[in-house]
Amino acid sequence: MSRIGKKAITLPSSVKIKVEDSGSVSVTGPKGTLSWNLPKNISVSIDGSTVVLTRASEERDDRAKHGLSRALLANMVTGVSTGFVKDLEIHGVGFKAA
């Protein structure tokens, strides 16, 4: 089983997730709204503030899409709640940064 795919996603209190029957997932938070269509053999179950993804079979393609789907949904939750941040560390002599 996918180690990434079986991890649950914890939703912050400010984030709402909506799953359509057609497989469309939309995540809404203070920073905006993101939407994505799930692959056909991946399903989402929401239990309070926890989201768990499951797959229909053990085929190679389904296993790969299971981890991918979980990672994309987790990134969507991060994007609408806190946004993405890139920290830069400069080590050495002679570098100037502002």
C-alpha cells in the first residue's frame, strides 16, 4: 500500500472541502479556492476534520494515482490556508541580499 496515500489529511478549521459525485474536489480557505478532478478509481471520505483517500484496486496505475492524489489534495489545503513560502538561506562571504 502507498505510504503517502494512506496518510490522512487534517483540515484546519478555516478550510472547507467539497467532493462532488463526478469526482470534482474543491478546497476553500481564507487565501482562495482550488479545485481538481480525482482519477476515476480514487475516492475521498471526509470524517470531521480528517480526509482519507482510498483506491479501488491494487493495480500499479491505481497505486501511483493514490499517492499523487493525496499529495495534491494536501498541497491544495496548504495553499488555501497558509499559502506557500520559500525561505532562502545564504551562506558565504561576499553575498549581499536585501
